Amino acid sequence: MLFLNIMLLVCGQIVWKMGLQAQGGLHFSSLLSVVFSPLILLGIALYAIATGLWFVVLSRLPLSLAYPIQSAAYALGIWAAWYIFGESVPLNRWIGAGVIVVGAVIIAVK
């Protein structure tokens, strides 16, 4: 369930980015059209489901284990930025993502 929570968080960020790109960004004059665009609403729904799953995760795992592992979402977000959006990701960000993943693995190992 924790892995699904992480995936939903990352997918929510991806569809928000897509929604903002489709709307030409966020501007005061376009605020309502952005907020009610289908991709933004989908991202909100994904986050709502992720929050529900997070409640389940917290009821079954210690926060000191679950929360650091959830940080893997940051590393997946960097990968998604590179793979899906073609963003240039400098080496220091890849190294930082690697440190996050190694840290999450260390925390997860009993």
C-alpha cells in the first residue's frame, strides 16, 4: 500500500504538470480554468486517493518507517521529469535522488 501511495503521489504531480502545460501555465486571469481543468482535477483525485491510502499505511506501519520510505517519491519525480517531460536533470540531482533511495533502503531494512 505504501508503494501504491508513492505512485499515486508521483502520478498526481505528473498530471498536474501536464494540466498546467496544457493551460499555458498558471496566471491570475486563468486561475478558474486551470483549477477546473480535467488534468488538474485528476491530480486532485489522485492525491485524495493517496491520502486515503496513507491513512491505511499509518495505521499499519510506524511513521518513522513509512514517512522516510515515502521520500522515494522525490526520486521518482526526478525520473519522471527527465523521462516524460524531457527535462534536463543535472548530475547533482541524480546523485541526490540516489542518496534518497539509498537512505530509504537503509531505513526499510530490518
